[in-house]
Amino acid sequence: MSRLFESWSLNDLRMPNRIVIAPMCQYSATEGSATDWHMIHLGHLALSGAGLMILEATSVSARGRISSQDLGLYSHENEAALARVLGAIRAYSPIALAIQLSHAGRKASSQAPWNGGAQIAADEPGGWTTEAPSAVPHADGEGAPMALDAGGLRRVRDDFVEATHRAARLGFDGIEVHGAHGYLLHQFLSPIANKRDDAYGGSLENRMRFPLEVFDAVRAAFPAEKPVWMRISATDWVPGGWDIEGTVALSHALKARGCAAIHVTTGGVSPAQAIKLGPGYQVPYAQKVKAEVGLPTMAVGLITEPEQAEAIIANGEADAVSLARAMLYDPRWPWHAAAKLGAHVLAPKQYWRSQPREHKELFDGVNFGQR
């Protein structure tokens, strides 16, 4: 029996397999609100047969967006637009839905990737002043962000809480707090971005303080039976930056606070990163967190083949595999993985007739005859 297609649970959320659709920014929102693109994009991924889909990095404030086209959950209009998209998905798909709540920090006010991705200066059209732990720009030539003072920290925490209340009203099954890829919470963690000399900077304990405060606030504001977890970059890939030892320490602290899982990725806080790419290159970090902390982990990063994903689960390297680009390239990846691994997958009845003759038992509950 395929281990990849075994069910698993986070708190009271039970999923039919261990395939996760990772959050992927679309840069296609209007003033933070989901558009018809999100209806099409999320709708077809929801029919993939994956057990869990995590919506893209969703900003908790307008100034926390990576770009002006980022998805947000900071207004009634944002909430209503997402409700429309989620309603359509739930009418046709049983997939579990989570949302990734985020603040971009000093990496905000940027162009969409297909326009180059460069930061837009605060005095240029479409730009704004960013905020961060310290007044240290992300890259040479960029404007320095505003260092968050005590009032700013309270405001950001409150923004996360308000977005959490909106997520709860929308009926999301889980929340992922974005603490990775060089965005605000990761900036607090990394000595590269955090140069503070107060209770939120310096020692490891101090640098973890604000991300943990945000997690606590989100966890308290979301229904207790539903899972909340964090995505963490396990290393900055820069000497003297955030590393796996800090990740393990943070994961222990999160576990003590009721964190349901750790979604393990890497990098993003510095253009100086030197990433060593290769198939499954981030999986060892997920394995270490799982082994040393005991929390469920989701592994991501160049996981592209069903047999590769199966081995990660079967060998106990992670509890789930998270797919991003591979899922965009092949939105039916779970179907094809089930066919290769001799497993079953959920599919809408409108598609049952597509089942290949050599895989008559591929779709769960299917006994489809055609005249």
C-alpha cells in the first residue's frame, strides 16, 4: 500500500493523503481582493486530488503586501471576494483548505516577478515605505525600511489577529503563519536582517520573541480544534545567518505553544544566499525537525516524481510532501502519482470517464460505465 496516499491528521483536520499544494503567489489581486484568476487557478488545483491546499501568501495589511497585486485579508472587500472563490471550490471539491497569513516586511513594495520583481521606491508610483525589524534594506540600492517601534509591533500583531478572525469566518480548515522566505517574521529571526538591541534582537531567544508572539496571537484567535502551523526557512544559506539549529529551537518553542506542524523550506532573506540545488534538497531539514522536535513536518523543494515523494514518506523523512511548481506544471499530479503507486484518489464525477482502462480502480468510488 502506498504511504503517500495514507490519510493523516492535524488536530481535528483529517486529510485523505499526504500531498500538499504549497502556497504560490499569483500577483493577480485587486487591492488585496481575489479576482476571477483566483477562481480559475484555485478551482482547478482543488480538483487535483491533493489532500490539502494552502492559499498563497495573504497579507494581513496593505503595507505588508509583497506587491500591490498581492492577495490580502485586511478588509471586508477582501473577505467577500475570497468567500466567493471558496464557495465555488467547496461546491465541487472536498479538499482541505488553509491560508498562509503573511507580512512581507522589507521585501514589500515590489514589482510582480514578470516585471522584474525589483522594489518600487516609496516616492515612485505604486510604491510605499516598508517596515522591518531594523532599518536595513534587503538589497543594495533599495530604500531602508522603517524600523518597527513598540506601537508598530502591536499594530502588526493586531493585523494578524484581525486576518485570523476573517479566516475563521471564511471557514478555513487551517492557518499557516509565514515565517520563511525573508518576509517579516523571518527577518526578526535572522541576524542578517535583525540588528535590534532591545528585547526583540540580539540573542536567539530575543529574535524568536516576535514571531512567537504573532503565533500565539493567531493560535488564540482561531478555533482551538483547527490546526495552526508555521512555515520556516531552515537556513539562510549565508554564513552567520539563520540556521537549522535556530530552526530546531524555534520548532520546540512552537510545539510548546500548540503548533500543529512545521512546513520546512529555506532561504529568502538575503540576495547573498548560495543555495545548493538538487532533487529534494530541502528534505533533510524537514527530517531533522521531525526527528528532533517530534512535530509533523511538510517537506518541499524539487520534489517532482511520485516514487521520490513515496520514499520521503516511507522513510520517515517527513509526514507530507508539499508541491509548488510541479503542481502548476501538472495540476493532476496526484492522479498520476496514484496511478504509478497503485493507490486511489478522489476525483469529480464529471471526470470519471477520463480514467485510463489500465487503471480501473484509480478513482475512489468509481464504477463508471459508458454506452
